[in-house]
Amino acid sequence: MSLELEIVRSVPRNADAIGVPVATEGAVPRSLGMSRAALAANGFEGKAGQTLVLPSAAGPAHIALGIGKAGELSVNVLRNAAAAFVRAAGARANLATSLADLEGVEARAAAQAVTEGVILANYRYVGLKNDKTGSSVKSLALLVGAPRAAAARTGADRGVVIADAVCVARELINTPPAYLTARKLADAAVAMAATVGLGVEVFNRDQLAAMGCGGIVGVNAGSTEPPRMVRLTYTPKNPTGHVVLVGKGVTYDSGGISLKPNDASHALMKMDMSGAAAVLATMSTLKALKCKAAVTGYLMCTDNMPSGSALKLGDVLTMRNGKTVEIHNTDAEGRLILADGLSLAAESKPDAIVDIATLTGAVIAALGEKMAGVVGNNQAWVDQVRAAGARADEPTWQLPLAREYRKLLDSNVADMRNIGGPYAGTITSSLFLDEFTAAVPWAHIDMSGTMKVDGNDGWLAKGATAYGTRLLIDLVTNFSPLK
């Protein structure tokens, strides 16, 4: 557990900050000792996300937490209010709040959201810094009345599992590329699997070549670091269905021969394994959350480097499913490694597949940095993916699988090429991936814009977001078989 968590009826003696929810209308809690007019005079109106710290000479500080209009309370509002509480508390380590005991949100969902908000906002990447101070919060007490206490306990425990998984993914994604190679990412997956009771298999370069996985082997050709594919399996008794997750795990993307420009984006390419991190983190929670669906996760891990042995423009690769691909841009490498993962996923004939990847700059141009693009070949499955994103506060927007653009991928020497021209890049990359799904219900999440934030934003902490982790957890734990 990342912090000490308790469900209590009254404020613990060790609390040094008490978060008091205040709506934009109605009575102000007496514990704040201030009228609404006095709060307003200090710039606090109760709007969602607002905070006001009221220090005390003796005893804990009270912090007013804005929750907006009482009638519009939601789990997302509670999660962000909890995150704002952490940041307003500063160095105060022992927090208590009644945010999880408000009417309008069921107790289990409320406690989960508040717990997630506190843990996720409390995350700091220490990494290679000499200052190892890190996170400040050590304990959290949720003040909950007796009628809601049992449900709140269940929700808070679930929130800890999910938020801790997100923090693990953030830690991996923030790690410098020399410290997280494909082999080291595979080692992390093996260690995680042993801890949480997952089945795990790791495939090396020779095995991948023997399996016909020409995409990942080809992308890896320019590197001194060998590739790894990791297959994780979770199989409950009497599963309600089988879902396969495929994550892009490019631990550093130079662009290969199609070298990226020497700008700020280059330093972010350690985050090109965000999809694989989200899949690994998701898999780590399934036993604890008692997921009813069987889930298989593929981590497709390599870097993409330029060298004398690197993949060249004009080369042709043969993918796992036998299709041939002419290379027109070595920086369009993610779809090549996902093609092998999707082919393997489809061979098991699951009920549904979802892949997640930092795949295209085009999705950032289309949707910005606040939402991911979703494309799929089955609307009912896409709807489940988008609903999970909405519940998790990881927004998505659907783009069309416009098959009239498929001709843009035509090649004179192979079954297709790996790029489709300067326009509609997210759609053409999705059309490419669809060639490897064998018509199994499939959805593709392009999370390029959402992989990082430049500053603290609600429950997001500066740096890697681990976007998709909470979406995928919600998706598989609420999986509904497709008709």
C-alpha cells in the first residue's frame, strides 16, 4: 500500500490537515469557522477544484475544498477535489477528509475516487535525483458515517490497487531509456507477474524470428539492445469472456533511419512505451480486483535506433500473419510491432482485442493533449472502450475506420506499405492495424497526446500520465460479451 488508509468516524489525533468540502451554494460547514462571505472575501467560492488553507495555531489546518454545485457532484469532481487537497496541504503528511461521505455519489464509488485522487496527486518521480524527498502524504483518513462505512472500505481498497498500479506505470514511463531497455522492461513484467500471480512468458529475438514476427524483429534490427515480447495471462474460474490487450513498448524511439528532428520531442521518446506500461499495470490489478474475464496482455518491447544494420526505406518485412509490408518511413515503427502482437492476439480467437499506443502525431493535431483517439472495427466494442474512458476520466474521441482510405497503403512490391501519406494519419495507421485483427472485434487507442502533462493538473502529476491504465482496468473488469 502506498499510504496508510483508514475509514473512521472522527478525525484522528495525528491529522495535520482536514479537508472540508464546500459547495457553491448552501450552508458552509461550521468546522471551517468562516461564513460564506468571509470565504468569498478570501477568493474562495466553492467552485470545483478551488482550495483555501486555514492554518491553526493549535491543531490541524482546515482546508476548504470546492466541489461546485451540490447537485452536480460526480466521482470525477471528488477525485480532482482530493487531488487539490493534497497539493493545498503541502508538506502536511497526515490527511483527513469527509469528501467520501457526501450525498449524491454512492459510497463505494466516492471512496474509490477520493483515494485515487490523493494517491495520484501525491505521486512524485524521484528517479536519479539526489533529493529523495518524494511524496509528502503518509496517511489518509476518510471520515465516513456508519451507514456508508463498509461500502467506503471496499471502494477505498479498490482505489489503492488502481492508483498504485498507475504509479507503477508512471514510474516506468518516466525512467530514462538507458535504465529501461526492452530486457529490463521484460524483467519488470516477470517480477510483477510473480508478485500478483499472473502467468508470464518472455520471447527473445531468436524466438520472435522463428515465430515469424517480422515487425518487431525488423524494427529492432538497428539496435544493440535485443527485443522482448512478454505475454501475461490472467485466467479466473469460469471466465465471462476473453479480452486481449496489446501495448506498444518502444523504450526509445529515435525514428530509425527516418531520424526525428533534434527538438524537445526527442527527449520525450523514452515515453514511447507508455502503452506497454499501461497494459502491464492493468494486468497487475486483475487478481486483486477479482476480474471475471480472462485477460491476456502482450508487451511488444524494443527500441528503434539508426545504425548500419537498421531497417531501411524500401525494405519489405513479413509479419506474423504472413502479410508483407514495404517500409516507407522507419519512424512509423509502432504499427509494425503491434501488427505482430495483434496477429498473435487474433490467433487465440478472443472475444475482443484492444491495443494502446503512442502511435501518431496526427492524433495530437486532431484532438490535442486532453483526449485519445479511438478507432475500431466493431461499434459495440468501441462503445465499451469509450464508456470505460468516460468513467475513468480518461477521455476519448472516436475517429472513423474509413476504408475508402485503404488504397493509400497500397504498395507496388508488397501487400501494403507502412504509411499512407501526409493526411489522416491516425485513420490510415488504424487501417494498417486492422489488417492483422482477423476480423476479431478490435479497438485501437492512440494516446500520443495524453502520454504526459507539463504541470500538475487535477489528479495528473507532472510527467508521465500512465493514461489508459485506469481505462483498461475499468474496461476489462466491466467487460460485457459482445453479441
